[in-house]
Amino acid sequence: MGAVWMHGDRERMRIATVDMSLLLEVCPRMIAAGKLGDEEQQRIREENEARLARLREIDAELGALRDQMSDPTLGEAERREFGNEFMKKTQEGVEWDRDRRDYMQRRSAALEEERRWRMEGVRKEIRGLVQEQAKRVGYHYVLDSSAMGGREMPFVLHRCEATDITALLLERLAD
């Protein structure tokens, strides 16, 4: 049930449409991949919060050292000792923050790469189903009705409901 055009003198060209966005949106494996990504993102946020807690401790320690250094009864040697300790603690905080940021960047990049890899596998699977359905029915072309062309204009401007194979593929994805 696709559109039919004459292709040369011998063959009738058959064209169908499919809403790839809808297939990707409702595909159980795509949904599962998204949930795994959300769970991992939550773990990354929790790890970040734990690392930020240590930075808050360092900040509190720096505040206490600052208060001690401002004590007017301190001698020069004690003030210098607190100043050295303050610089060491500041450096520790800078290193902790740098390590935290690097760690977060690496974890986020790894998560994004894994998400991309999982979703590409699902996309390939769905493309395979589309190709299989097209071959079975004899379509020459299957157009993505959700695709956008230049200037954000839909690629498929009109389609006959009879040529849309999205519902058939949704049933197959649900199996």
C-alpha cells in the first residue's frame, strides 16, 4: 500500500513513508538506554556532590585559618606559620577542585560516548526493520516523514496514510 509511480517503461516505483522519530521514541531498547543513561548521570552527580563536600571542608578550614591569622595577639612567627599552612590548604583545595573537574569531564564524556554507542545500535536495528519491511512489500524508497530539510522545512510535505508503514514497524518493535 504505497504510492506508485511509473519508473521508465517497465517498472512501477513504490514509495512509502515512516516516522523514524516516533519509532525511536517508543522503541523499548531506546527507552532502556535512556534510563541507563539517566541512572548513570545521577551516580555522577552524587559522586560530584561527595567531592564538593571535601572542598567545602577545605573552605571551612581556610576560613578558620584566616580567622586565626587575623588574631592581633599572634607573633610574627606564628602568623607566618599560619600563612604557610593557609597556602598549603589553598593549594590542596585547588588540586581537589581540578581533580574533581577533570573527573567529571572524563565521566561525562564516557557516558555520552556510551549513550551514543547504545543509541546507534538501536538506530541500526530500526533501519534494518525498515529495510526488511520495504523488501518484503517491494518498496523502492522509504522516506522518513519526520526528517527536516533546509530551513527547518519538513522533507516530506505530503503523504497518503496508506503509504505510512510506521504502525507496522511499531508492532514489530513491541515484539
